[in-house]
Amino acid sequence: MSDEQKETKEQRASEYDASQIQVLKGLDAVRKRPGMYIGSTSAQGLHHLVWEIVDNGIDEALAGFCDEINVEVNPDNSITVRDNGRGIPVDIQEQTGKPALETVFTVLHAGGKFGGGGYKVSGGLHGVGASVVNALSTELDVQVARQGKRYYMDFDHGHVKTAMKVIDENIPEEEHGTTVHFKPDPAIFRETTIYNIQTLTNRLRELAFLNKGLKITIEDKRDENSEREDFHYEGGLRHYVDFLNEDKQTLFEPPIYVEGEENGIAVEVSLQYTDSYRSEMLTFTNNIHTYEGGTHETGFKMALTRVINDYGHKAGVLKSNETLTGEDVREGLTAVVSIKHPDPQFEGQTKTKLGNSDARSATDHVFAATFNRFLLEHPDEARQIIEKGQLASKARVAAKRAREVTRKKSGLEISNLPGKLADNTSKDPSISELFIVEGDSAGGSAKQGRSRLTQAILPIRGKILNVEKATLDRVLANEEIRSLFTALGTGFGEEFDVEKCNYHKLIIMTDADVDGAHIRILLLTLIYRFMRPMIEKGYVYIAQPPLYQVRQGKFVKYIESDEELERVLNSLQPSPKPVIQRYKGLGEMDAEQLWETTMDPANRHLLRVQLDDAEQANEIFPMLMGTKVGPRRDFIESNAKFVENLDL
């Protein structure tokens, strides 16, 4: 280090003093680091603002003071949320010397959720609520109806604009509640400030299921043709399970419902079995979707397995030496577990895994007692459940044998795929790509035209098994599926480990016709059901081969859509007449053309498969690929009018 560099470093060190320590006042910290408070400033964070305000109404409902919440998306993409709870208090808050209404919207961590006795149980993950929404909005106004008066105040970028005032001193005593109107700040939410009505609708419907008796409405005032949707479920979780199983064949009706309380922890469970080979379990704590599960899920699973085995042995349906595993008894199960805990402790990477040990015992005890009584009172349904578990047990044993075939001996060795997989030479998964190619002809062209360092080719013949209708042993017995798992090196089922994946790009490359689309959806169903972490990691892509080649003299262009074809043709000179070649299959392109159009990273277009809404995907896959014909027919009849130029 030179003397000059040393001097500069020492100078910088001496300049670092107390004057450089910045203290952010009020809500400035929220605007400076919004991601710390709402997760991100993407579309997810934008919608999180709505959840924070809605959660305040939910808290009033949990306390027994609110039975209706209304949400409106206004034409300017602002949001209005109304609840008929008690109304935010308006008297002076002792610590701040300001009205409680102002405190709630201007001070972080101010509210009835922090041990002040306002709420025994509260929803919401962060508890920062109204003040953060205020800080991240260009404008926010609030009206409170309380004790015969209506109060009003508004804010500008989190700062008080109009101090709290009474705007009506003579409203009916029975009128009470809070109305919050806010407009997100585009300087914070640079990606988008446009609310997605489907995202809002799905979450509000879910909240209505989780809080039986509460009415929640959503209205999109940006669309003149849109109608208000009302969600109101007196049956709560029972209706939630009905909704999840709408397109599935159930073993019995109605869903089983359990409700109880232990040590201040309220437990609700609803479940129903279907003829599916997969289970669907959703767990919630204080209305927070615990995606990673936790102690309440563990308690439910333990009780389910124990009670079914105990009943089966006592009723003589199970032999004395026969025991069903948790995996066996959960096959075909749809279940929703929701608890309300006075002091939930979350852990896990996304803070959506419940860690309270008392939640495990409470869920176990409350569920076990009622479920055992159900089995005793409904022997036919009990026998169906156990027999389904027995079939699952046999399939599990068969699948265990088949699974061994999918395991790789070491590294990238593909000893059981001679002549099928053309592997790449790089050992670095981050630059390695696996193309799943439809047909031997296209597979041959892809092998010849690829970059051997980074690109591996796995041809598949015809349509793979529809895994939505197959048992695990049948899935693993399928040669094409087995080849894919072996090539990936990830293991299978409960042993699946995405970190062991040999390729960080899995690219589905099929023909641009109906059969190609069918093969693509079959592969996506397989990946979604058995390799979902691949999608969550962003490893799955769909290749976009061209539909046309246009030639006019020396001009050659590959076209991906009919719209682009029309634009290109309109831009060309009238003569000579352009020659248009329509590619109906990848096999029609030679190796050089396939590389140029579909495989060359410099020119190709890939669509990344994303999992924005896992629950919606869970509904769509059974509808399109499951055993029930009716919902699929309804979907086709409703959407056929949107299909143009169907290429059969």
C-alpha cells in the first residue's frame, strides 16, 4: 500500500464519527428499507399492504366485534377497506399524548396486539400494520364510526395532513367500524402499482373460509362489467375442503369437521378423502398460511396415523402385524388445519413454520378425540379410509423397489441409459441444461446441433404417463419418467433433493401442435407433482420453437406467432413473393436450424415456468388431468371460444 493510499484510508477512518450515524425518525425507516417491513416492493409487497389493513378487521372479528369486511379496488388503483368492528380508539394515547387513531397510523408497533389487552389472538405476520401502509402510500385517509360520532383524518406520505376531527356528531349508536382508503406510492412500488383482482380474491376467500361466519366482499371498480363477490361460510373449514375437492371424486360426504380448544389454543380441522393418489394439506396459524408446516401439522399427522391404526386393529380390518404409515393414511387426503394461538412463534426460512410445542399436543388431542368418534360412528367410511391406506401401503412397497432403479451410482453416470441420454461434458450444474425433446428425429437433430459443453439431450417417445391418475409404483415403472429422474440425479419422492440436481435448466422442447402441447402439460404435471422444488427454484423452462420461416431472396426470418408473421409480411416488398414454411414439428428442422432458432442462448426464447399461486395450480391440475370428466368438459366449453386457428 502506497503512502498516499495509507493517508486516504486514515483520513476516511478519522472522518467516520457520530455525525455519520443516521437516526431515522418516525416512519422514515419504513420508506428507507420497505422490504424489511413488507417483504419486498414487488407485486407481492404491493398486495401485502391490503393484507395489513384487512388483518385489522380480522382481529376485530376474532375478538367477536366484527362480522363484515368490504374491500374495493378503485378506478385509480387505490384501495378502500371497511369493517364494522368497534372502530379504532380516538381518545388520547398516554405514551404519545396524541389521539390513538393518529398513533396507530404514525408509530411503528403501536396497536392492540402487543400485550395491551386489546386482542387475545391476532392475525398478521409482522404486526406493523397501519403505520407501514401509511408510510408507503402517497395518500391515506381514515374514518372511524364510534360511540355516535364519525371521526376523520388524512395523511400525505405518512405525515399528518389533517389532524383528527369530528365530521359527524349524530350517527346512529349501532353504526361502528373503520374505513381506510390508501394509494400505494409508485416511488416505492416501482415494479407495479396495479392490483391483481385474482390475487386479492383468492386471499379474501381464504380468510372467509378460515373465519366462519365472517362476511368478506371484494369489488373491482376499475371494471364496469365486474360484479361484487361475497364470501360467507358458516361451515368454515368444511366449506374450504368442499372447495378444494370441487373437481375431485370424494369417498364420502360431507367432510369431517373437528373443533375444540386446549390451554387457550383453538383448533379447527376439516378433512375428506378422495380417489386421488396424492394428499393436499393446508395449515394455518392465526390466519397465516404456514407453508412449511410446523408443530400443529405434526400433531395432526401423529393423531391421524395413530387413530386409524388403533381403530383398524380393534375393528379387525387390519391384521395384528399390519401397520399403516403416515404416508399410507394420507394418500388421497385433503385436509385443512387451522389454529388460533395467543402467542405464536414462527421459524423457518420464510418465518411460516410454527414452532410452539403446545400447539402439537393441542392439535393432537382435540383432533384425535373427535376423529376416533367419527370412525366408531361411521364404520363404512372408516373401512373405506383403511382400505385406501392398505392399497397405498402395497403401492409404497412396490414403489420402493422401483425407486432403486432411479438412483445413480455416482456423479453423472447414466449406466442404465445407453444411447438415450446425450450428456454434456461440463460437471458444473449452474451452466448445464437438460433438453427433454419430443421424438427420436428431433432428438437426433438436437444432439447434433447442441453445445456439447453445456447442453444434454434426453429424447422421449410419445406421451408419458398422466401421473394425476397413477399410483406411485406405476409412475416409477414408466421408463420415460425413470430416465428423467435418473438423469437429474435428484432422487425421488420424499428423498427428492433439488440441491443434487445435475442441471439448473430443465427445458421442455416439444412440437408446436396439439400433441406437443399435450406432452408438455403431461411433463409439467409430473414436474409439479413430483419435482415441485425445481419450479420453485426457477429451473424449469419451455422452449419456443418457431412456427414459420419466411424467405424472400436473401432475407430469412424465423417467426414465433401468427401476429408476428402478419407484421413481417406487411413490412416486406411485394416481390419477389415471400416463401412461407410452416413448421409443424421439430423434426422438420435440421440440426443447424434447431440450434439457431431454439437452442442457441444468443437467439432463443425460453419461458420460465413460475409458481405464482400454488393453490390455484393445485385446483387446475386435477380439473384438467384428473379422473372427473365433468369439470374438464365445462372448462373446455367455457374457453373454446378463445382458441383461434387450432392446428389439429
